[in-house]
Amino acid sequence: DFCVCVCMCASVRYMLTWWKRNWFLGADIAASVEGMLLTLRGASISAIRRSGLSCGPKSGFNNINLQSSTVNPGNLKTIDDLPGPSLATTAYWLFVKGYADKSHAMQVEHRRIYGPIWRSRFGPFDIVNVATPELIAQVIRQEGQYPVRTFLPHWQEYRDLRGQAYGLHVDKGPEWYRIRSVLNPKMLKVKEVSVYAPVIHQVVGDLLRRLELLRLRSHDQDTVSDLAGELYRFGFEGISSILFETRLGCLQEDIPQDTQRFIAAVGEMLALSETVLFFPRWTRRFLPYWARFVQAWDDLYDVGHVCVLVARKLINRKVEGMYLTYLLSSGKLSLAEIYISITELLLGGVDTTSNTLSWTLYHLARDEAAQERLYQEVSSVCPERRLPTTEDLTRMPYLKAVIKEILRLYPVVPGNGRLTVDNEVVVDTYWFPKKTQFHLCHYAASHDEGEFPNAEQFLPERWLRQGTNRFPHHPYSSIPFGVGVRACVGKRVAELEMYFALSRLMQHYMVQPESRSTTLEPKTRTLLIPSGPINLRFLPRA
């Protein structure tokens, strides 16, 4: 029976992972067991094919298309067998116990209570939560040709209301893939992204001048208050300079009104996204959330639209490597698709860079040894404050480890959604039909003590290779940018901005916490952000 075979493979793989982690199973024994699994899997697939059953696009039990086969999933458990809170219990956790802005922490608590896979209900959604790297990998590996994120009905409803194109976050299937294929080349290829280095360095230079001005104005001539707000402006200036091929002046003394409007709208839209989903549509006549959500999206789209129109007038020749010119000249996207794509890229570019850099400086200010190690690395590679190049970054492993550790502690998106469309899937010992919604609990997985000893501590060295050894972590234990074809389209640009900004900040300043500073915890606003202002002292280096 194929289902029994699936269970055996899943169980043996789980046992193998446990043995390797807890009993230090030798590589030779592990390889032998893996070999047996491959043999068993191959034999199962051969038997299925001989019997006329169909498989998914890739070989392996993870991709069996149960919908098109006659396999009876009765030997596996179903969603009804999963533990988990009721809708009323979820509401109690959110609004009585105070987890409405701490859904990341609720992941950890629910995993402790219910185990690594559980069922939950949120508004109209019936969701399967998976919170270990192994289970997250099982879900992702069974995605079809066009992976689908959890449906965002409120985003689609807004697009329909305004007659806009759907864009990457709402479109799915071949249409999503068509748009993504156009956006990818200038965003994800390292060689293409390196063209943006001069522009990013210009923006980082403006950030340094802005921070110097603010610290000299402070009461002690050292402190920069609300650092996250300044880094928001840096993030907006950075991504807009790449997208629009012109500077918007977000780091100048007088912030452009559209910049202020966009940043305010980002916060409003993200804060309301979960609230709008939770309340039924009939409550919109009495509650203000939907109207505020629509207004926030109106502001986001309007600013993006205006920026594209202004940039189009300025572009009268092809600018090598610049993004909007590339989109307009490709002829592969309509103007409506360009407008919404640019708006979504702006939206993603601001939060990722600003929040990650905020948390990075917060922790470095409290860890003098880590900050000194980073400073020494940057100084040795780029002496006398030389501007780092993309080639220099390849010789700064500790710099990259610092950012990677911050993204483990504070993944920008604490959870991600997947909707199974093409196949019925088997996860752990459970069978799920098509249209099952999965919540990939990145935060809980990246805070797992089994994967990361002392998981709550800031330890960048855990990401440094020891000799020829590989990282001891599961490859899906920390995936802040996602994986596969649905990985964050702006990942390379965001990393380049953060590497350049952090390395140059270390060249110029020693960062210390403000006196009387308190410990900050993260909070969830769709994204993971600091729960309060970050105030730091910037002491000039000699």
C-alpha cells in the first residue's frame, strides 16, 4: 500500500533527523539509511507507475498527485485529527491574552501546547500550521509549478474596487509567473544588482550626513532618537532611487510630502491587514477599519503612480541597469501592471531594510565584542574608510553573519502562507486535500532550541563555517526571504543596501545604547517591527 510506504518514509526520515541531532549519528550510517530511503522511494514510484497511478512533476513521494490516483488516504490522518485552538480560543488569545500584536510569540506558544503541526481558525480561514524546518520543507517541496501564497481577499477586493491590476501578491498561476519572470532579471541576478552599487552608496552617504546632523542636535550631541524612522526614510530613498532612476530627497531636512504620506500609509495598511480579515464584511457599516484600509492603499498606489509618471518624463534615454527603464522598454507588462508592481516593490523595500538595520544596530550597541569584531573585519578589508565594493563583501563573512543572525531573530515576515492548488499533499503523517491553507511558522522554526542552541541570544558566529564543515542547521530553519520561485524578489537589493549601510556605519561610528534604555521586544504589524523607539548614541571613530 502506497500510503503505508509514505508513512514509513516520513517516519524513518524523522527518526534519522532525530538520531543525527541527538545521538551524533555517523555520516556513513546516515548515508546508508538515506540510500535505503531512496531505494524504497524509487521502488514505490515504479510500482505506482506500473499500476497506472500518476505522479507529480518531480519524482518522489513528496510530489505524488493523490487527486489523480486511486490511492485511499484512509491510512493517514486528516485535518480533523489535528489538535489546535477553536475560533473562540484564537479570539481569546488575540484580544484577551494580548497576542493581537504578538502573533509571532503565539506561534511559539501554540507549538509548545499542540506540537509541531496544528490546526487553527482565523476569520474565514481554516489553517494548518507547521513549525519545524522538516515540515516546512515538506510543504514547500510539494508545491506545484506555480506556488500560491495564502489568498489575500482584502487585497484583491481593493484591486477590484479600484480597477487595478492584481500584481505579484494577488495574481496566481501563469499570470503571476509571467509578471515575476519580467521582474526577476534585474532584481535577483547578482551581476545585474551590482550595477546599483553607486546609487546605493550615494544614499548611504546621505544617511551618514543625516545621522551626523541629528546627533549634533541632540542634548548630548551623540544620541539619535527614533532610529527606525530615519532608516525608513533611508529604505524609501534607496529603493526609489533604484526603481525610478532619480533621487527623491527623503533624507533631506524637509521630507517630501509624498514620502511622508507613503510611509504613514505603509504602517496603516500593515496594521489593518489582519484586522480587516478578522471582522466579517457586514461590520464595515459600523467599524472604520475597511475604509481606513482602502484609504491607505489609495495613498500607496497614488504615490507609486505619481513617481512612475514623473520618472517617465525624465527618462529620454536608456539608463544601463536602471529598473523602470527596463520595465518600460521591455514591453512585457502593461502600464497598470507596472504601476502596481512598482508600488509593491516600494512597499517591500522600505520595511525589510529599515527594520533589519534597526534591530542590527540595537544588538551591536549592546554587544561590544560583536561590534568590535565587525569593525575590525570591515577595516581590514576596506582600510581608511574606503567604500566597500560588491567584491569586498565576499571577504566579509562576519558582516553577513550579523545580518543573517538578525533575520533569524527577527524575520521580517514571521510567517508565510501557502495554498495547495495542484496536488493533495502528505505532511508528516497527515493527508490534506487540495485547497488546504498552510501557515509556515518561520519565527517558531528559527527560534527552535533544537536547531539553534541559546536561540534567543544574538550569536552571529553560529553562521560562520568551521573549516570545511557545513552549517549545522537545517536549510529551512531560517528562511526570512522565502525559498524557490516565490522567494522575495527584492532579496539581493535589500542585502546590498544593508551590507553597504552597516559596513560604512561601522567605519564612522561606535554605537552605544542610550542611557536608561530599556529592553525592546518585537511586535507583529503583519511584519515584525520594534515595539518602541530605538534611541542610540553614535560616537565618532578617530
